[in-house]
Amino acid sequence: MGAMEDATRVLVMPPTTSKNGTPRAHRAPKHAGELRRKIEERRARVGVIGLGYVGLPLVELFAGQGFPVLGLDIDATKVERLEAGQSYIGHIASERVAALRGSGLFAATSDFGRLVEVDAVLICVPTPLGTHHEPDLTAVINTGRTIGRHLRPGQLVVLESTTYPGTTRDVLRPELESGGLEAGCDFFLAYSPEREDPGNPTFSAANIPKVVGGWDETSGELARVLYEAVVPRVVPVSSSEAAEACKILENTYRAVNIALVNELKVVFERMGIDVWEVIDAARTKPFGFQAFYPGPGLGGHCIPIDPFYLTWVARRYGMHTRFIELAGEINTAMPHYVLERLMTALNDRGKPLKGSRVLVLGAAYKPNVDDCRESPAVELMELLQDRGAVVSYSDPHVPVLPPLRGHSIRLRSVPLTPEILAAQDCALVATDHARFDWDAIVRHSSLVVDTRGATRRIAGADRGKIVAA
């Protein structure tokens, strides 16, 4: 069966009988007491599969609370760097990785045969969209298949990757059970959505509540016990589907509200109203309003993707999520709106886009991180190149554009000097990093197209050279 066939299995509720026909209610789970004791005594070894922006903070979280941790990744380069005490994620300093290695509680490997050594397996692998905005669960399926080959009785498996309701039960579970062990009896299975916000100085894995839903009651309880050992609050829900739906709701809520302010930005610009001023005024209301901000499009691994997971699974139930799909259309169109504003600004100065030198400020999808996944800045660079512009970029967090799914552009960051700024026909603000000197950018540029409102409060700036987009 192919990966996408696996990913589109019909959603079902828990069977009333096990594979051998024994009523599930009469088959008491084995090993649960022993696993619970190991967790409570911090003797349980935790395996984390996928050592990226979600997995590495989890490693640090569990090891910091005294649990031995084994990190697993198919990328041997990542493993080598971690074993050497080096980080490859901008907001996680190498000193923190070196401290993990020095504690004796953390090791990294690409040998998945070592899964037999761990008591809990946390899956943090990518769940991108396919070419037609359908869920691509290839990494989840392959990881489940690999775990299934090494699964031993008494282990707990928790999926943290963002996905649609039913994935844990109907996609991951069959792969895990392919080796002959049964979920809820021989091993335990749960879902707990990752809530990592890279670069957020206030909230991290250590203080964000964890939602947990089990394939069955015992699995959910064991997952609750595991996470309660490392975070201040665990929120149990009735099933893995409820936990999966929770993550979809969280990010769909953000996506539709960002779409709202993006649409208002376009409308207010036509009306001669500053959308940033309006938002600043509205957010003074102490109730009933939460500020969201417009931009050049959505980025990151969750917000641009999760709503499409929901619309996809809704169609399998004969439902159409028109509101969510409209929000997706608005957000997806924003890079093209920015491009039109930039072209108009150049035309007003007697310059065509073709042949113009455009410096894109920021490649990451959000400020102060090095994460370029789904970044609208990258899409803007490609759109500009396709139309004949001479494109460069500057980002203090991204020295080289990494290989990105669906993109072929390859550039290196240029230094943000007065000479380089003066040589451009346009500086396009795509990401408002704190390390950018906005006064100098405006002073030395002939034209600034600002998608983030980064330059709006510069005192004494020549407003004639700044265009909001």
C-alpha cells in the first residue's frame, strides 16, 4: 500500500474486539504499572525521533528534568553535530547542546535499531502538504513502520507532529502493530501536539501546557504521567482525535485572523488608512479583541499548513470549510499583492521591475529566528526573479538559503552596508528582525517597500521613499 493510500484510510472508532477476536474490554493492558513506575522514578529512557525545531527542545526538556534521552534522526550530519556538542538551530546555542552532552543524559544516533533501548518514543517528524494541498504523511508512515520493526512490549509511543484528526489511530497505529504487538495492550499510543514557538523568549517547551489524548484510557494516562514530569500543566482530553483537533483549531484560529487583517490591509490601503494605526488603536480595548498583524503571507511549519489538513479531512465527511478555505486563499495571495505594490512603486519612479535591483530584507518566516520553512520571503524572491529582477537578500540569521521543499532558489546573504543599500532600486522588508538598523535602511535606500510596518515609527524619516505593502 502506498504512502498516500495509508494516509487516507477511512477514520474508524476503536474496535470492540482485538485482532484475535478477544473483546478489548476483557484484555487488560500489560506492562502499564512497570512503565508508570519507571517514569515516576525518572528511570524511563525517552527517545525523540526528529531532532529539529520541535524535537531538540523536547530533548533538552526531558534531559533537564533528569530523564536519560536518546535522540534519533535520519540526518547523520545533525547527529554528528549534536554528538560534538554543536547546535544547528539559531535560537538554541551550542553551549546548551554541549551542556546536554556533558550531563551524560543525552546521546544522538541514526541507528533506529536502538529504539529497543527506550521506554517512550516521541515522534517529531515533518508533516508537509503535497502538491495539491493534501496531507503528506510519508514521514509519519515511514517512522511508524520503522518503530514497528523494533517495538517491544511496554513502550509508549506519542505522536507530536501536527496532523488531521484520526492520524494516530488510523495511520500510525497499523504501522506500529505490523510487528504483531497490539496498541493498548502490549504497547501504548497517544497524541500530544507540539506547541513550539521558535525564538519566543517568554514561552518554551518547559512552560507551555501539554494537551494529551490516548488511543485508549491507559495510553492517555501514561502519556499524562510522562509529560507531567516535565511541564507545569497537562491537559488530558478524551481521545487522540480530540488532541489532534486541538492543534488544528489553534493554528486555524491564527490563520483566519491573519487573513482578516491581511484583507483589511488591502482595503484600508485603498482607502488611505494606515492598518497599523487601526490595530494599535483597537488593541487598547481590554476585552473582546486580540491583535493580529498583516504581512507578506504566512510562514512556518504550522499556520500555513494546518488549515489545509482540516479542509482535506472535512471533505472526506462531505463537508466544505468555506470560511477556512477563503482565509487560505487570502493568505496565499499576499506575496502577489506585495509584488504588485513593489512594481507600482518602481513604475512611479520610472523603473520597470525587469532589471531592477531588489534587496529582500529577511529570509526567515518570522523575526529573530533562522527558520525559513514556508517563508513568504523565499516565495517573494522567486517571484521577483521570475519577472526579471536582480534579487539579493540580507538576513543576519540565515547566511545561506537552505534547501527548501518546493523552492529552487539558492542565494547567500549580503552584508547590509550603506553602499549595498544605495546600490539597490528597492529594499523590500519581508521579515522585521530586531538586528536590522531601520534608521540606516531608510536613510541609505532610495525606495523601501515595507510589508511589516517596521519603518513606520522612524522619527524624521523621508516618508516619500517608504511604501506600505
